[in-house]
Amino acid sequence: MPDRVIFHADCNNFFASCECLERPELKNVPMAVAGDPENRVGVVVAKNELAKQYGVKTTDTVYQAKKKCPGIVFVPPRHHYYGEISRRVNAIYCEYTEYVEPASIDESYLDVTQALPFYGLTPTALADELRRRVREEIGITISVGASFCKVFAKMGSDYKKPDATTVITRENYRDLLWPLPVSDLLFAGHAAVKKLNGKGIRTIGDLARSRPEDARDLLGKQGDVLWRYANGIDDAPVQLFGTEREIKSVSRGRTFPRDLTTRREIRAAIVYLMDEVARNLRRHNLKGGVVSVQFRRPDMTDISRQTTLDHPTFLQHELQQAAIRLAEAHWRAGDPIRAMTVGVSKLVPAEAAAEQMSLFDLMDGGAEGRQKRERLEAVVEDLRQKYGDGSVTLGYQDDAQIGLCRKKE
């Protein structure tokens, strides 16, 4: 059976490129898209090639970017605008195949196995045509990786940028990819790379040539996945365009205008953020069984903790209380917190959520009490939809103390 032909198309410096469409003068200066420096959410989310030449990186703070490039120009992000450009790019892809799977706002997988013989094109020719059309019709550039599996296609689009085509075949992947550091392998995180390096596995080839059981013993299930990826073993399909992606977790994070240092401020931040998470879960009719909290200190180091609940829930007060207990167990009073993210994972459809009665359930009114609470929160959500987010709240709210405010409509 012949190999599939999978493309990974990645828009180059996407947010920055979109801004240059409406402001062409930005093409000639180092520029970056970043949040609001005055409110300390000034983190670079995209930069152009000129800024990149100065060493500016995504996730640099505004201060770091200015230090590297004193003349850099910052523009605020406009996600709605970027979404519209993304839709136009994907519309071009869909002219060639119905198997187009957006992986994020600026990258998509395409299965062009059937398109190639239909158009009478080689993988390189079709990838070049897509690059030309996006460049001429929209005004931004893309890099395309072509291969026989999704993981190598993704690595192909990263291999050469910007505005480039890289074809990775069964004949050349050892020459192209195996000499690369193992950190370049898709989903090889910092902790995994550190363990692999500690065992003398420094390149993708080192991992591919190792015994799969050794990688599994070292990293567990992740080791098996990484070993397979290093050897190009990946049969994940490309989804039909428009297929709804499974939601695996819901989270919300915020960088605060000033460091939070008191228990009251920490509680207020958790209540604020988890309220948004609970609303999102309810909108998707999902309940979650794991709550997580992540703190970011002023020195940009993070503390992450999670806890498993007795039962899946989307109730705001249950999620908030679990997050507050988790935070207070791992936060030392007085330690400054620059930013925080709360999340809920291990999601299941609300109607399928199995609930176990406990002493707490009996004290709180049992299943009937929870149903009443769910109806109450549903009514509150209806009122917010009708009169605005700030029209009604549930429980403890102290947004002003932490410099947050709810959107008025």
C-alpha cells in the first residue's frame, strides 16, 4: 500500500505578518506583537524576521525584547483579525483537499494523498503552489513540510523557514532528522530531554536506535511515544475540515497588574479565573475530575499542582474551593505571585458523569442539593448572557483588589 502524503502548513510569524498587511511600514522595522506593558502582560507572542535577527523570542517579556532590540516597535494583539486571516488561508487549503485539520490558528495538517494524482503534481510542486497562492492572494508566507506521517510533516515545516518547502521521505528522514537534538522531536519536553540526555541520548537518531523498552523504562508511556515518533511510526489521521476537536481541558490564566501577596488576593484571583472556567465547561456541557493551579513568580519560575476530585463537576463553588485548598497547601504566605492559571481536566459529558455520594454530599443536600445548585448557576449564566458579565456574581468576589474587572456590555 503506498504511503500517505501529509502536509503541515505553518504560517510564518503569523500575528506579526497579519499586522504588516494593514501597516506595510512595519515590514521595514523590528516589530513584535505583545500585550500591554503598562499592565505587565507585555509578553511577545509574535515577532517579524528583523526582530528575530536581534534575538527576540516568543515569550520574551517586553523588557527583555527592548534590551535585545532598543528600536523594536510593539503592537497589541488583535485575535479576531488573526482568526479571519486564518480562515482565508484554510479556505485555500480546502480547495485541494477536504482533509484539512487546523492544529492552531496558524498551522494546519492536510492529507493530500488523493489530491496529488488528481492535479498531476508532486508533493513539492503542490506545496510550492500553496505557498505561492497564500503569498499572492493573502500577503503572508507559509512553510510546508511534506511527509508520510503527521509528526514528520510538522518537523518538516520547522526544518526551514520562512516561505520554504521541505519533503521528508522514508529514504531521507534519517539524514535530515536523526542528527537533530532530541529536544527538536515533537512533544519532547524539557524534563524528558533532561532524562534522555542523562542516559547519553542526545540526538533523535540516538533515541531511534535505542531499544524501545529502554525509553519506556525511562519515561513510561511517553518514552514509547517518543521512540515511535523518532522512527516515523505515526498513523494518526488528518481529520475532515470542520470536525469538532475533542476538548481535553479548560483553563484560564492572567498576569496581574501587581504581584499578589496575601491570602485574600490569592482567593480573589482563583474565584475570578475559575468562574470563567466553570462557565466554559457549562457551555460545552462538560464536567471535570481534576483541578490544577499554576503560580508564576516574579522571576518567571512556575509552581504547578493538581488534585483529583471525588466526582466530576462543573459547579463553580466546587471547582473554586478545590483550587483554593490546593493553592493554600502549596503557597507560602507572603510569596509574591505575578501570574496564575487555573484549569480543569479529565473531562466527561455532563450526562455521563458518575457521582459518588459522600459525607460531604449528605451535608450539602446530596444529589438533590447539587442539582439545585446546578440550576441556580444555569440561571445566573442566563442573566449574564442577557444583561452582561458583570450583572450578577456568585459568592466571594473581590476583583478590584487584584486589578481585574468584569466586562460590561
